[in-house]
Amino acid sequence: MHYESTSVQMNLPASRVESQVSNCVYRGLCWIRRDLRLKDHTSLALATAAAESVAVVFVFDTNILKHLQDRNDRRVTFIHESLRELDAKLRALGSMLVVRHGNPVDEIPALASALGCEAVFTARDYDPYAIARDQEVGGKLAAKGVEFRTVKDSVVFEGGEVLSQAGSPLRIYSPYAKAWRNRFQARTDADERTPELTRLISAIELTEHSVSWEMADVGFEPNSLWLKPGEDAANELLEAFRPKASSYGADRDFPAKSGTSAISTHLRFGTISIRECVRMALEVGTSGADKWFAELIWREFYQDILFHNPKVVTDTFQPQFNSLAYPGEDAWFEAWKEGKTGYPIIDAAMRCFNATGWMHNRLRMVVASFLTKDLLIDYRRGEAYFARYLLDFDLASNNGGWQWAASVGADPQPYFRIFNPFLQSVKFDPDGEFIRQWVPELAHLTGKSIHVPTEATAMELAAAGIELGITYPLPIVDHSVQRDLAIALLAECKGSATP
């Protein structure tokens, strides 16, 4: 196996300095963030190879928590339950998880000093806040004479590692994916990083350094989750997907089918490693599994875009669209959020999302296109709504996906290609199974009527107990009219003629 480390500097170069673990430090601190597991864990493997004894710490970061709008945010529940499992595993090994609550800039240096650690090990996080935070933590540790070693873990290739032949960042997915695959070497890039778990500091010594961390202690309330949290559940989920991976290419677009891996939340919080997922795809080795492999590369493409273009957090990747003024109405946005647009597939997707914090990938594209190109609402409003409630929220992927759908981002959906929600519904939920599950007032409609209730006869509506405009809303906009308006709006902003 091989490991990589850097100093405090987080403006990462394309080349990496492989760590030499010959100089063992006496004590190390492994700070986990987006790697809530023990298996295939790069920073913990490096820590236990370099230090004679190691403590594992998680900090409930108040700089992040204070911006969450909901005290029952599902992501906090997922993190908390995953940490409980991790703590139980560490206790079974005679150690424990040290938990702190506060600003990591203060908590990590203080804990390192209290434990007498000579080095802190952590996996790199590429969000702009995380980069700034880690620079500050590293500076404080350096002032105390404590080394700060950061490693790559949440991605196979990070920003600056996949470049064009000219050495520049790639802006389109296809050439990025080709360069990614050309660089990839399974024996090194996807090998398992195995920690030496006999080197953990005992729970007896660590107890006094951990705070109480029940949900109430960190200021939150538990919420229900649509999937089981934790490392064990993540591995079970991936194994359950293994026999379905070969049919992923055929089944992935149908929300009523169990055709996707549903692993995104576990990847986001690191209850499973990206390498584990890559290895599974390679082991299956079919075209369907390769299609799933390509989706993992999409995830890294958006991380690369964010790394090289942090401005996309607030601005469009394509600068000519920054001045675009969206004329959509606030009432339309509210109807979209509530799943009351009169478009059954949109309403089903949004109601599922509101109830679970999850949305099928095909539906993410459909509802984003509908918001930005049918309702003519600024993509940032949809992006922010997803950021608030998505259980698998990842800044790079969420931002990249919304900008793609709005045709203002990297490798965008062409602005003159606009999803027709009725056709998407007929094609990908042909029997209306997903619609019936989430829009029960339409459950008794059959055939085309469940996709387009306005085309049902008066007798069909009466038999189904539906009164359009009362029991189910009429369409809030006309798709054909709005499509033409969107094309004209985007073409004008782009400075090109309407095709």
C-alpha cells in the first residue's frame, strides 16, 4: 500500500509527496470528518503506521452546525448514529471515540496538547470552508510543534491530478473521464488502506478528554432516516447492489425500481470508501457496472470543478450567465417545493424528497430542469433548497448538478434541450407506480391519465375521485409556452441566436 501526505499548505499541487513512515512519532491523533469508518481508512492507516499509539477524534463543528436551519436535520442524525457504531467498534478494541463539540481550530490543537500527540492525521476535505479551516488548524499545531499530516481519501483523484495533455484543468466531463481512466491504476489507486488497530490508546485514558455527545448535547433532535447509517450498513448496501450492478445501465433511470446503489449518503460521510466502490465495479466488470463506475467519475469531476473554480459556490461557471435575470414567480417556487405543481412526476419527486431527504438521480435532473426552465426560477434557489434537506448533500455535486441542469455550468445540459416532464414521466415511470406512491390522490388513474390528469375524461376523473384544481392542482404553467420563453431567455443571455 502507499500513503500520501502534505504539510499545512492546502493549495495542492498536481504531484504528491509520498510520506515516509520510518520516523515513528510516539503519539498520533486521527481526526475523522468525512471518513466515519474503520475499514479502508487512509488517515487512520497512516496514523497507526507512523505512531506507536493513536487516538481517534470527531469534532461536532459548531461553525457548520450553526448554519443548519433545522434542529432535526437528518444529516446530524446520520452522523450521530454512524459515530455510535464507530465508538462501539473502538470500545470492542479497548479504545473509544473521542468526541468534542466546538470550533476545530481550538479543539484539535487543545486535544493534541492534552494527549501529548506529536502529529495529527486527517483526510483532506475540499470544500472552501474546510480548506481554510485546515490551514488555520495546521498553523496552530505548527506553533505547538505538532505536525499536521493530511491525506487523500474521499476521492481517487483530487484537484490537480487529472489534467489535459497541456496540463490545464478540464471543463468537460468526457475528456475528464478519459484522462481519469488513463491515469487510473487499480493496484495503487484503489488498493485497501488497512489500519493497525492494535495501536489505539485505551479508553481508560481517553474518557476524560471526550464530552457528552447525545443529540441534545450538540443542540439537535433525532430524525427518521430512509436508510440505515453506519459502516456496517454501507457495506451491506454495496453488497446488495453487487448482483444488480450489471443491470444498472438499464434500470438506473426508473425511480420505481431498485436499480441504483443508493450509496451516495455513505460516500458523502465516508461510512464506505470510494476505493471499496471502485473495487466492486471492477470485480463485476460488466458494461452496467462500468456505467456505475462512470457515475463515480462524475462525482470526482464536480469535485475537480469546485477545486479549480471555487467561485461556482456563488457564481455561474459560465460567466456570461451571471447577469441572467429569472422572471419566475415566488408562488411557483413554493408550489415546486411543496409538490403541488400539477405535474405528477414533479410533485411525486418533491414529496418523496421532502419526506425522506433523498431523490432519485433521474428525478433530480427532471425537477431541476422544471424549476429553471419551466418555472424560470434561479437555480440557486433550488440548489439552496436541496442543500438544506439532502441527506447526501455534497457541495460540489449539488452545485455541479444544478448548474448543469440550468445550462450555466461545466459541461452543461444544452440550453435548448429542455426536459419535457410529461414525456419523462411516461418514459421512466410508465405504469405510474412511483407517482401512485407519492401522489396518492392520483392513485386510481390509469394509462396516460396518471401522467397528464388534464387529459383524463370527466368520467375518468369522477371515477378516480379527482376534482382538478381542488383535490389535485391544475398545471401552474404551460410547458410548451415556458420552454420557448426559457430558450429565448438563455439564448439572449448567451448572445447567440435561437436555434
